[in-house]
Amino acid sequence: MRARTVLFDETGAPEVLRLAELEVGGPGPGEVQVRAEALGLGRADVRFRAGRPPGPAVPPGSRIGAEAAGVVAALGADVTGFAVGDAVNVLVGGDFPVRGVHAEYVNVPAGAVFRRPGGVDAVTGAAAWLPYLTAYGALGGVRQLLPGDPVLITAAPGGTGVAAVQVARLAGAVPIAVTPSGAQKERLLRAGAAQAIAMDEGDLVERVRELTGGRGARLVFDTEGGPGLARLAGAVGRGGTLVVHGPSEPRSAGWPLHVEEFGPGDVVRDVARLRRAVAFVDAGLRSGALSPVVDRVFEGLESMAEAHRRVEEGRVGAVVVRVGG
């Protein structure tokens, strides 16, 4: 069987992405073959394509994509707990170049496949799994948070940012969303943020201090993982935690706060932690307490470059590509 697959031969702008028909054999021992129905995109995908962490990419012919939703097409030897036709989500770790799932059919380890909760369609599933597992893990499995704790979430318009807002809210904390401009504030408030701060409307640290009665945030989740760590440190209350999505830049010695680097792989590689996270997300989706915000759905793998550009625009919510055929 041949399946259309998204590849790129050099890092760069979205135009480097191309479609190729690759031969897909049957699943090997311990693998599940999934027919993709919808593909989730996030900042990690566009950074990887551009040659930034979570790379390195390995062109030519590098695969891409961490998240998909679809149905089980075939089972390899020794796989239990799934049946052909099951609705599932797929989440692979950092091995994008080899295991990237932005394709019509993929063979993935059974441990990367999760049952999709009843009533959750493919588009919602593709928008939900990676952002919510990331948010749950980054917020310490919500164990660090107490009711009323202020939680600051940077780059909140993205799928992971919106997920973190809702996870913090579900834990009883007070999510404060940071957005590049005031144009996105209203949508973030509708998505569950208690407060929204626009970067173009004054000093971030001063606004956080005002909103928290001078205390600062109990936890700051920097979903970008980029520069500006020292500035964000000023928004953390004494004894608080700064969680950075991905490798952080050097920090100042003597900071009265804990800095933790975090990535989705930290959850995926820990079986017990992953089990708790999956149960949390599954229950939240079933109850409606977690409700993914989808910015836009693109039709067909041919629209992948356009979808990448949409992610780079920083709109509120997740971007999904529905797989045609």
C-alpha cells in the first residue's frame, strides 16, 4: 500500500513541505497501523520544519508531525487492547524525522496510540491530545496548584496555551493568559482565562503584580521556550515555579524560584505519569470540562503549507488538517 506523506528536504519556510507517496507495509510486532482522519499542528511542528528545537531535522526526506486522530487499520503481533476500526489518537515522541505522523497511514508503537473518548470526533481529537497532555505535565500534574493560585501562561493563543488555561482552571487555579496583542484577549477570556494581558499594553511584570495583589504568579508556564526568561522571572512570586517548554536560556544564580524545563516527552516516557495524564484528559473531554478551541480546519494534505503559515500567525486555538480520501 502507498500513502501520501508530508516530507521536507531542507529546513525553512512552509514552502519546503512536499507530498510524496511512500510504501507502507503492515505493522511490525508491537505496532498499530492507523488510518489518519485529522492531523494536529502546533508550534513544535513549525519550529521543527524551520530547523529549530525540537529538532534536529534530518533532511532530505524528513517526516514531520507529532499528533493525529484516526482509526485502527491493522494490528501487529503481540498488540492487545485494540481492534481494527477503533477510533484512536496518536502521539509520537521526539522522533519526528522517522515517526512523523502527518500522513494518510502510519505504523506506530502501540504505546503511542490512545483510545479516543466516545463522542470526540477526529478534528477535536487531533486538536486535543498533545496540547492537553503537555499542559497537564507542565503544570505538575496539577499537584503543585492550589485553589486560587495565580498561573501565568505565555503565548496563550496557541493550542498548548489554551489547553493550559483550561487545565489550570479545572485545578481551581486562576489562569492569566499572555497574548502578543489586545486583539486576542476576548477570545482567551471566552476560552477560560480569568485575565488576559497583551504584550503591547504595558509592562508584563507590573500588570502581573497588579492582578495578583503584589504577590506574583505561583507558577509561570512559558509555552514558547524562547528568549525573555529573565523578564518572566520577575512575574514569579517568591518560592514560585517557572516552567519552560523546551530548553531554557541561562538563568541568573540566586533566583528565589525554581526553573524547570519540560517537554511532552517527559510525560510520554514515564508510564505512570502518562497513565495519570491520559485519565485526566479523557475525563475532562468526556465531561466537557476540557473543550479544545479550534482556530481553523484545513482540508487535505495539500493544504499543509498553508496550515503551517496559520500556526505562525499566532491565532487563538489549534490548527487541524483533515485528511481527504
